[in-house]
Amino acid sequence: MKYLVIKCGGSVLENLPRSFYEDIVKMHESGEWTPVIVHGGGPLITSLLKSLNVETSFVNGLRITNHQVLDVVEMVLSGSVNKEVVRNLMEVGGKAFGVSGIDGGLLTAMPTPDAKTLGFVGEVVSVNNTIIEGIVNQGFIPVISPIGIDGYGQRYNINGDVAASAIAKALGANLCFISDIPGILIEKDGTKKKLDKVSKAIIEEMIQNQTIYGGMIPKVKAAIDGLVHNIPEVGIINGFEKNSLLDYVNGKKIGTKIVLEEEIA
């Protein structure tokens, strides 16, 4: 069974076309690839926090999370957004099953090294594969919200890109980040150019010189971490391009492929 972990950020989820969900269902029904969806929900979380007059801020693309923010994060991710993705798949004839990383201890977490600054932001310690495999074996597409839990029952807000990478590592899956841009862009001669392929060293240099910044930082770091830990392939594609997901799994030249140095031709 070939797994494909599909990470959809909150900023793209709000506007993804119906055809994107149709492509996931087609992929699932073909049996060649088994999709597993991990989603974010950042803009909706920010909007709700604002309406509740709760301050929110970010460090290197990660949201500082206290108890109050954590309650809102869980409510939005595991409630509103998770069920919306499940509904969207069902509307196009798919079978989907939504779970939180807390359910069954799917995502065991621990605080990040920057816990003093970030609060209840977590790293994934382990992934309970049997839950994902159980959902898949029942004929459903798993839809996972990135909330983790430790052995003491403490919840953690896990960046969706980090969670997706951890799940892909655990499943030996390919990892595909869905964006609203065609891939990683650089400016050349006054115009923006897409990188078809980029290495770990170049990404680290682009973070250093701030070509890559904000929310793209955890995305590319999660991609590199996954490759180092045997994820076969990581791609970033535009989910708004027609058939982009199917083109990606069929090996067409689309988006940006992130690779380790030795793989660059």
C-alpha cells in the first residue's frame, strides 16, 4: 500500500475548489495511492481569537499558545475545520473519517525546545499507525487535525506541517504540501521563478537570507526532516491548478520537489 500524506493549510482550505476533493476521491478509489489528509486552520483560529479579544502572535511561523489559545485552537481544528474537510469529501462521493491527534493517542507529543517562548506548542514523539491503518482498512480516507497529547493528558498545538511530516515518516509515505502558489518561488531578473527542485543546503541558505520566511519555514524544515528520516519524496504544489494532485502522483513535472543534496542531478 502506497500512502500519500496530503497537508492542506488553513489559508488554502477556505477556497480549495471542488475538483481538488474530487481528485482525492479518484485517487482513493483507484487503489494505487492511499490518501491521508492532515489539515491546518490558522486563519480561522486567528479570526476567532480576534473576536474573543485574545492576543495572538507568532515566532518563526509558529503560534505562541497559552491555555486560552489552546482551547480555541482545538475547537477550530478538531471541530470546525476537521468536519468541514470530511463534509467536502463526502459531498463529492468520498468516504472520510475525521480524527484528532488526541484520539486514541494518535499523536504523542512533547513540548518544543522553545516551550518557554511558545507555550503549549508540541513536537511529535510517536504516531499510532494502527489508528490510521484501521480507518483505511474500513475504506475511509483519514482526515487528521494536528493536536497532540502527552502521557499526562496535556494537549499540544502541533504545526500542521510538522504533524504531516511525522505521520508520513511513520507510514513511509510520500508527503505533499498543498499551497496557493505553484511551489517555492525565487526572484530572478525582476520576475518570480518557480524552483522545480531544491536541496536541503539551498533551503537552509534561503531561510538564512530570508528568501523563505514566516509560515514557509516550518513547511520546508518539516520536509527536510522527513527526507532525512526516509520519506521517499516531498512536494509542494498548487491545489488550485486543475488536476495538480493527480498530475503529482502520476509523476508529472509539477510544483517544487524537495530533495537531499546527493539526489540532485
